[in-house]
Amino acid sequence: MITNRSISQASNANLGETPDQPLFPALLKEINDVHVCPHLSLKEYGLFAQTSVYAEEATAFLLLLSSSVDAEPESYKQEDPTKLAAIAILKRHPELLFRKGIVTDHFGRKAWASPYQLFWGTGDVWALKQVHEEILPNIEDGDAQAEVQFKSQFPDCQWPLDPNMGEEALYDDRNRAQIAQVIAQLKTIVGKITADPCTNGLATLDETTKAVEELCQIFAPNEKEVIRTGLHFPQGIMREIYKVYNAQNWDRAQYAFF
């Protein structure tokens, strides 16, 4: 297999290049990105990366995106190895923090974002704390780049973010529409469940089941949508659901269905 390193090594005698300086960087990047990488699995890509400077960085970026998109929003005590991997990759490749790409999360939502924006979009407070303390100081104009990316993701929010502000400060129009739809559909669900005995915790009326399905559809992934701003999934949705749950006077079967 021809690699960046083997080509550059072969040319050293005539051109005075070092093994870390590919002979044709643009051409080799095209070979990697167009002719090689799309046909490899992530595991195969990782093996290829061992002999290719460009593929090593590209593999690191893919791993970084995949490990950045799943969040632990409420915890500063991080033990998830994938999260630790994301920070480890950024320590090795801090230049990847602001590079953008398309990534799909475990729920099927697609986002066009940098790792930095993914941490914000998923509400990953632990990763953001690590980034601001350990990664940004190693990036030239890191704070300025962080501000630009934050403002493009949350155009209605002030920078720096006031820690006393609630999650709502980060909502974009899509998030606000989601919350409004959820609140409206929850009212419908309450009426349907109240009129349905939900025997053994199961709906006895089709309209009850349909009302819940319509709620789930509000925040189901949209195959045609690529998230570019706001939060991927506002925690406010779950707070509205808990609020409705606690406000009812249903019997055990109805609560079990809800």
C-alpha cells in the first residue's frame, strides 16, 4: 500500500524532505479522503492510520466526534471511557476542537458541528469544563474561536454564558417550538388517559395510544434534518413531562401507562 510516509521517504534523497513532509500533500489528501477512506470501516481506517499522517488525524477526528456526541449533562465526575477518550484525543490534537463535521448520535439525530459545539449542544458540562481548563490554553486565539462558534450555535445568547441562566437561554427557534409542541400534546394526553382506565397499565382506547405516539414523534429524529444551532434535545422536555406526571390524580394503571 502506498502511504504518505513511504512516498516522502522515497523522495528524501532527491528533494531533501523529511519523513513527516509528504511530497504531494493535496494529492495524498485526496487519495485518502476520496479513494481510500470511504471504503474502510472505522477499525480498518484505524489500522491504515498507523502508516498515514492524514489518515491518523482523520481517524482521530472521527473518534472524537463519536465520543463527543453522547453526553452526561449533570455530572462533573466523569468515568465514561468514551468521554475520557475525547479529552485524550483533544490533548493530542487540540486543532480538532473547532473542526466541523456531520455526526449521528445514539438516537439517530444528525448534527453539523465541531466537537466544541457538540459539547454545548448535548449539554456536556464535564467536557466543557475540561476543554476550557486544559485544551483552550493550548490553542492560539482559542478563546476567540470559542466565542465565534458559541455565537453561531446560540445567536440569541450572550457570551460568556452567565452560569446562573437557565437552559432556556440556549434555545433556538427549533428548541422553543419543540417545547411548545410538547406542552400542547401533553394536555391532549392527560385528557385521553383520564378518560381511559388503562387496564393493567395498557391503553384500552386507540386514541390514547395515538396521543402518546404523537408526543414521541415531536422529538423523534428527522432524517432530513441536520442540527446546526441550539440544543440537540432540551432537558426542558423531560421537565415538562415530569411536571405533568406529578400534577395528576390518576390510579396506578393510568400512571403505569404514562
